[in-house]
Amino acid sequence: MKTVFVAGATGRVGSKVVDKLLENNYRVIAGVRNPELIQTGQQLMAVHLDLHDSVAKIKQVLKNADAVICTVGSGGKDLLQTDLNGTVKLMQATELVGIKRYVQLSSAYALNQEMWDKIPALSELTDFNIAKYYSDRWLMHMSHLNYTIVQPGSLTETPGTGQIKLNPHDPGTNSIEDVADVLVSVLELPNTIKKVFMMSNGDQKISEALKLI
């Protein structure tokens, strides 16, 4: 049974990722600022994770994990230290403990700056997009991790359908439950390693769509 470290485990997406991992019989280490908020169990433990800390300190909480899923997001309140530099420190710590598999939640068109002014929902989030841009680029070009970067559009609280569309021209909306499902599903799919893809709500079963990446 693999153990997966989830960074940002009490967030909107992170909490769903934890649920999906447990449903699929993974052990989970929930990395959060307030571990007391997590109801732990036989397959779930919680540890203190503050991405303002040093790489050496972050490394200590990763030691027993086999893979990392990063769902960190400050909600626009701490973009430089958390969404950008904090996630880079998490990548560095992951490499230092010898973990190879790393899955990152990003956002639609994060790597395509030319699109930021063309999509109204993105034009209002320039600083957020910049943080995601440089975080994603560090993961791709400055790390040796077996990464997958998932870039959904606007997140919604609507029930998941288990169906998505990959690399849509208009990223539209994404059920948080389906995004979490994708983040967990790619863990065991070698064809998603070193890949970046966008997703939206769609009409193709998640397992079938991911086979085509």
C-alpha cells in the first residue's frame, strides 16, 4: 500500500483528494498548518506543514511518503511565499528525501501567458497566474521529479460526474470532486509522467480520457 503526502489537505480540493485516496486504499499523510483539524485514523495521519519554513524542515514531514500531491493555494492572500516559493520548496524537499512521483494542481493556461488577457476569468487573476506559471516551470525544468501537472478551469462545488474533457479550448468549469479524482488517478498512470494537461467538465469517462494523454 502506497503512502501519499497531500499538501494543502484541508483545502477545497485537498480535502477531496484525501477522501479519494482513502477510498482507493492509500495511506495518507495530510500536510496542513493546523493538524488538529484533521480527524485521523488507521490510514490517515496529519502533520504540520508550513511552506514558509525552510526546505530542511519541510523535508522532515515527507520522509514516510511514496508520492506527493500538491493542492496548495493561499486564495490570493500569500501568492509569493506560498503559491510560488512555498511550492518550489516543497518540490526541493521532495527530491531531497528521494520521492520521485509528484502531482501538482495548477490552473488553466498557467503556462500560456498570451491567453491570460483573452479569457475574462483569467484576466482578473494575473498575480495568481504568475505564481502558477513560475511554480509549474520550476517543476518542469528545474526538478528531476516524475511530475504530472493538472490545470483545471474554474472550480465548482457541483457533484462530480466522473466525466471530463481534456485540453479544452475553453476550460470552463470543473467539479472539485472530478478534479480530485483526476489528481489521484494519475498517480498510477506512467503515461501521465512529465505531462501537463488542462481539464474541464466533459462527457468522457476519467479513466478513458487519461489513457489518451
